Amino acid sequence: MTALTVKTTPFNDQKPGTSGLRKKVTVFQQAHYLENFVQSTFNALDSVEGKTLVVGGDGRFYNEHAVQIILKMAAANGFSNAIVGQNGLLSTPAASCIIRKYNAFGGIILSASHNPAGPTEDFGIKYNVSNGGPAPEHITDAIFANTQTINRYQIIDEDDVDLSTIGSQELGDMQVKIIDPVSDYAELMASLFDFEAIRALLADDSFTLRFDAMHAITGPYGKEILEKELGAASGTVINGTPLTDFGGGHPDPNLTYAKELVDEMFADNAPTLGAASDGDGDRNMILGANFFVTPSDSLAIMAANAHLIPAYKGGLTGVARSMPTSQAPDRVAEKLGIECHETPTGWKFFGNLLDADRTTLCGEESFGNGSNHIREKDGLWAVLFWLNILAERKQSVAEIVNQHWLEYGRNYYTRHDYEAIPSDIASQLMTDLEAKLPSLIGQTLAGRTVQYADNFSYTDPVDNSVSSNQGLRIGFDDGARIILRLSGTGTEGATLRLYIESYEQDADKLNQETQTALQDLISAADTLAEITQRTGRAAPTVIT
Ligand code: VG1
Ligand code: CO
């Protein structure tokens, strides 16, 4: 084996964001750029000598090229084994499943999730630790520190691995095992849910399922599990062949970008359940016929119905949600008498809670739900969870959600994104708003009294680590909230996210249009943060 030590110099922009390092493909194509980040990652870990690394990605442009480089660097750095999805493919939840199942030391996942793909679009890379979850902050901080001082990396000079053939190969002194990307994950899903009941539901002529894979990674997973194993009609999975540019689309499962599915679900004779996932398979959107379920409500409803699902029928230890996610799950946790945790945005903050069994279900408003079965959010898992609920309750999605609101009240919820605004304007807006916060407490805004106004800081109850600066929040006496934060996944300028929530218990007011129900809070937020005035944007880029 010829291991080369290559001299390099640092790049100053390799700080991992909410979910790894995401940049334009052209940035990753700079000489040594990917290699610097990979070597910095290996340097940040305890000895990798003799250990196993899982590698795979969402199949976007540059995926295979990156896999080859990572494998050669892993071999040069002393890993003894690599497990790689065939053709370099692994959905994010499947990668998490495989790291756990084969007791790997960690994994490298190549994805920029829902960001568009292709030669001029985005690429991303992140490291997951041995519990299968995203590296916690102390590791991402160490990776970043290494990227700032790196002066060499190691790589072996060998031919590329044949990624298309299942089986074992040698790469230098490292064994590379190419595996089917779907089977381990499919087996895990079958162990969690009542596949018999779901099969019976799907066999019923009055039930139709539509799953939009958005030309991204979940196509093969959806076809295998939903169509082949569970017997859904062929054609249930649409846009099911992964493409390196995701068909030129934006594989973000929301009402704006999953347009084909949304059109079908809001037409006459719509399917009973509609769902979509994102580029790397960790997000989900759930729709009933002419009905949209917010991700926050979805988490609350899953928690309230978990006793119907084989894997969770013994009870939940807790529920965890990210801070901007609506408080709907909190009400279920209260009723169940279980723990409820509020974490910063990003799945990495759920890892400790799951490992310590302080929570069973987790979720984020950004179309992400998951559980203790792995350490990532999981799109298809959420779809199967809903299918299992529907099989048990024999009601429509709308009926289930409406009943939930009657029992718990409704948390009206929306997120307004202002994408690609100049970074200096965005950060000034946040700085100025933060300065105003202390004076807001006790004041009246949108007919409500401000109870607290602060910059969210989280103390992990398991390891006591503190993550500060996690978003500005204004909370009212009636449970309403206005939250603002800057995205940590964008690749162009800054993305400002405005999250608005208000709670309604009056049975006569549970079916308002969301934007209308929240209009007073939306206006108050704009006046307070001067969003329109400072950004010059008359409307958000995306409303979810
Ligand atoms: C966004 C979401 C966050 C999610 C993250 C990664 O982060 O808001 O909830 O965990 O994307 O999801 P940000 O910093 O842009 O708000 V994924 O499916 O892109 O891995
Ligand atoms: Co994703």
C-alpha cells in the first residue's frame, strides 16, 4: 500500500453548521477542500486505527467521487474496515441504522439534504458517531479547529473501489464491504411496526397511498418497503428513481416544493394518505385527502397514539422537540405524565436524551420526526408510523387530527423563511432585535402580554454542556410565541426564519386558515424586527 502525505493549507470556511458542512459543489471541487475536511474530521476523533467506518450519501452530484476519496483517506488513516452502500448510496436514517447495527466507530454521510443538487448546486458532508447520530458540538468544534490549522492529509494511491458490486474488496490494508443500501433498514422497520395490519390496510380498495420520493434517495427504500413488502400498488411511489440533480427540483417535502404531490392530495378523489421525503430521506411530510398535517402536530399525534404501535406500546419515556417546534407535543407529554424536552435546532441535540432513555420520540418543525430506533430523523419511519395508526384507528387523517385538536387544543403554527438575504443585514437585524428583548417583558403585543423574551440557551441535562445563542424567542402569557433565528444549513447569504405559534382551545375556532389565525402575531413580529423594512422583501420566500 502506498500512503501519501499531501501538503495542504487551511480553508477558512469549514465550520460545520446545523447538519455538517454544506457548500456549493464548486467550493468542494477546489483542490484539497474535501480532503482537508475529511482529514480534520479524522484528526478530531480518538484513534481510528483498526476501526470501522460507514460511508454513503444521498446520490447527488459529486457523491461517488467523494466516496472514493473518503475511502482512500480512511485506508491511509488506519481504518481496518469500511461499510459502503452500493453505488455510494445510503439514506441518512439507513446510515444511522447501519452504524448501530454493525457497531461501527462512526460514519460519513454525504448530503446537503433538501438543498438542490447538480454541478452548480449544493454538496455536503457530515460525521456521525458510534451511536449513529450526528457528531455532538464538542466534536464539530474540534473538527473546525483542525480545519484552521491543517497542513497535511493522508491518502493512498490505489485504483477506485468498484462501488457497484455487493461484496468485499481490499483497498490497501482496509476491507471494503459494499452492501445493499435498503435491506438492513427495511428489516429494522419491519421490527417496529405491525406490517400485517399495514398490509391489510393497503389491500383495502378504499385506501390509497401516494409517496413522493422527489427524485432523491428514498425511491429505492419506498419501492422496496411500501410496494414490495407491504403490497402497496405499483406506482404508489412517484419520482422514485434517484437522480444526481434530483430532477432539477428542490427535494424539500413541504407545501411549496412537493407540488406534484400536494396538487394530487388537494384534488378530488385524493389518495387517503400522501407523504414525501427529502433529498437524504430524513424528513417527511404527511397529508390526508385535502388535509395537511404540520410536523409539530404530527409529533404530538404520534406521541398520543404510540401505544397502538408494537415498538412503542410499552410506553414512552419522554418526548423531545426543538425549540422552534410548536408546543403541541408538550400537551401530550403532560397528559401521559412523561418527560418533555426542548432542545436547540438540529438532530445532534437529541442524541444524549435518546442514549440516556430520557426520550423516545423526537421531532422538529422542519418536517423531521424520529425515535430511539436510530439517532437521526427518519422520513419513511414517520410514514409507516402514520400507516400503522391509520390501520388501527380506521379513520381518515383529517378525523384523527381534528379529534386531537378537540382533546388537546390546536397550536396554530407557521414558519416564514426569507432566503438569500445579505448576511450583514440579517445579523444586524438579529443583533438589534436582541437588544430590544429585555424591554419587551410585560409589554402588550398583538393583544397579549409578553412573558419572556430572550436568546435561547440550552443546558444538556445528560452531560451539562451548554449551547447558547440558539434563537431569539418572545413568549406570551397565552402560550403564543414569536421566534427568529438564522439558518445554519444555507449556502447563499443568510436565511432568516420566523416561527409563529398561537394556542387555541375554543372548539369553534379550531378550523381557521393558519395564516389568518396568526396574522396579528405575524404583523407584530414584522413591526418589531423590521423584517420588511430591512430586507426589502414584501413577502417570505417560503411559507410552511
Ligand atoms: C434546518 C432545519 C433543522 C434541521 C436541519 C437539518 O436547519 O431548520 O430543523 O435539523 O435543517 O435538516 P437550519 O439551521 O437551516 O434551520 V436536513 O433534513 O437538512 O439534514
Ligand atoms: Co434531510
